[in-house]
Amino acid sequence: MTDMTHGSGLGPPEQLRDPNYTPPLAQAVPLGIQHVLAMFVANVTPAIIIAGAAGFGFGSDAGAQGFPDMTYMIQMSMLFAGIATLFQTIGMGPVGARLPIVQGTSFAFIPVMIPAVAGQGTAGMAGLMTGIMVGGVFHFVLGTVIGRIRFALPPLVTGLIVLMIGLALIRVGIQYAAGGVPLIGKPEYGSLAMWVPALVVIVVTLALKFFTRGFLAVAAVLVGILVGYAVAYMMGQVNFANVSRAALFQIPTPFKWGFEFNSAVVIGMCFMAIVSAIETVGDTSGICKGGAGREATDKEIAGATYADGFGTAIAGIFGGLPNTSFSQNVGLISMTGVMSRHVVTIGAIFLIICGLVPMVGAVIRTVPINVLGGGVIVMFGMVAAAGVNMLSEVNWSRRNMVIFAISLSVGLGLQLEPGALQHLPKTMQILLTSGLLPAAALSIILNLVLPKDLE
């Protein structure tokens, strides 16, 4: 699938660069599904992590122990990724870039969301979802000014933030691979039985990424998880008890966990919305350059940002997590050479169908947490690597090195030693111990106030 356009009945190159071009259905459907496969695992993973952190439980006996089932949150991840993608591809007034931008649940918000729900069950979900709704509205408003605030977010700042996101998530990946938080303190945690399937996922993913091309390389993490899943099944770690109990169809429930204004969560969500907006600007530019050979227009960038925020706010109402553009699909457009937004629309419809069928979420729930851990170790490592790649564009003068050193030291230090802030109010602890907010705030402020000629 590396060259989908050659001898496939698709139009000439100038047609393929047109977002409004619709390929023949026989090619458009598999191209659309390939977009879904490229982002599927990354899209549902944040829901599993946040539901697990809230104490929803991962095992098949979660319901028997009085924990809510995380299947609903998995459904919402698929449903609202599809709906938010339609906002981008089809558009609605000023909302949407009318480009082949795939939306999905964002990893960037996880370090802020985990402290908001950790161990609280449904009690923490009301505050989280309210924060997501407010953050989505704030994100939407950013669309009106996104072009004017980019000066304050050079690669030194955005690269540091993305690196911090990756570093904050890596611990979660290791915990999952070792058996997950519920097993911590038990003999099974970190046992060979836990690590074998996780390592199989990592090895298969790397092998496919480096020694294959086309579809297998794009879907390497997904295939790696499927192979790890098979190994876990043979080791007796897969349980299908919940699948038979899943409904065939379910309409999402608005305000499922209620409404509660938590200032720490709201501030954290609004700040991370800025990071997400900058990422979307980069993805929109990347799609236009890679797929159409041109720069993105101001209208397209604003429309993409509006769709990010609107999709996030709507998802929060129904128990979904924040949405953002998915960078892996930018590379897929460059690989296939097909710029058609209608191809991505087909993928969005497929996601929506999956989100309305609880059995799909129940099947995803059968994936053992250690198998998922193998996949997220790779994905979270790539987030950190993306931050390093952004930092490679920085001119490493002494001024910039000082800004990076102070911001990283404070942010990472507070993340590693949260007890240092135990005397602060709970709200401040939640905001600061992720490390993201202090690191980002310091880097932005220092970059703006320190003289350029500091040398």
C-alpha cells in the first residue's frame, strides 16, 4: 500500500492533491479504513488509562466488585473521534478545515487528567468531564487568535512541552506492561508472565516498523498488539466474559457522571488546549505540504482549531475525552498521495458505527493490560521522541540552554517528587505535580522576558 495510486484507477496527480476529489469507492473505502487502523489503538488507549486510574477496574470482575465498566468510555472515544473528524472533513460554518484531518483522543491531556480522577471512581469523573467541556470551549475560542499567539510558542517551548508529556506518560506504560496498578504490591506484578506478552508486542512492532513497508509499517503497533494478544490468550490471560453481556447498540448518555466545577481541572484543561491547538496547526500545515504541496491558509488553520475545541466540548458532555488532530495520519496522507477529505470521512463513519456498538468496546476490553502496556511503551516513547525532534530545530545558545535547563529541572523534579508540594492546597498540587504546567509556564515566560542578546 506504499503507492496506492499506481495502477489503481485513481485520478491523475493534480486530482489527488484536491481535498474535494472523491476516489472510486473501491479505493476510497480501504483508504478510509487504513486511516482508522493507523490511529485506532492510540485513540482508545487514553480512555482505558483514565478509566483505570479512576478505579473502574480492568478485569472482567470489575462489575462484581462495584466498579463501573470502562467499555462506555472506549465507545465514546471511537464515537466522538468519528464525529470530530466529520467536523474537520465536512465542516459546519467556520468549524472545520475541510481537509483530511483525522481527530482522536489526545495523549497530551493524560498527565493532567490522571491526578483529577486517581482512585476516586465516578466521584472524580464529574469534575473531569466539566473541565473537558470548559477546556473545549476555551480551545474553540483559541481559533480566533491562534495566528497571533504563535510567536510565544517557538520550538524551544513546544518541543519541551511535548517532551514533558512523553516523560510523564512513560511511567504509565511500564506500569501497564508489569500488570497495571491493581497488581502493585502483589507477587504477580512485574512477573515474567506479565512481561512476556508486553515484550512480544514491542519486538513485533519494531520488526514491522523497520523491516516492512506500506500498510504493515503504518499499522505496526496494531499488529504488534494483536500478536501479543494471541500470546496472552495462549497463556490464559484473556477473558471473554464481558463480551457476551455487551449490548448490540447504545445511545450515549449526556452528563452521565453529573456536573462539577473543579478549578484545578479546568485550568489544566485550558492550558493543555493551547498545546493541542499548536499541535493542530502543525498537523494542518503538514497535511497541506505533504498532500497538496502548498501552505495551509489562515482560514484552514482557524477552522481546524475550531473543530478541535468543538469536538472536545461535545465529547465532554457525553463522557468522552479531549480530541485533537492525529499526527500519524499526516504521514499516511504523504505515503498514499491521496489528499481527499472524503476518504477520511469514510473512516470517520466507520469510527462512529463502532462507537455505537458496545460489543466493539467490550472486545477491546478483553485486551490484557500488559499487552496494552507493550503498545503504549512504544507510543509514549514516540511522543517523547517527537519532542526531541522539535527541539532539534532550536538554536542552542546559552540563553536557550538556560531556559530549557530551568524549565525541565522544575517540571520533571516536581513530577518525580510530588511530596515536595504537600503543604500547598489540593488544587495547586494537581496543577503542579504533573510537571507540565510549571515547565511550560517557565519556558514561555523566560523566553518572552529574557533579552535575545543574553550572550
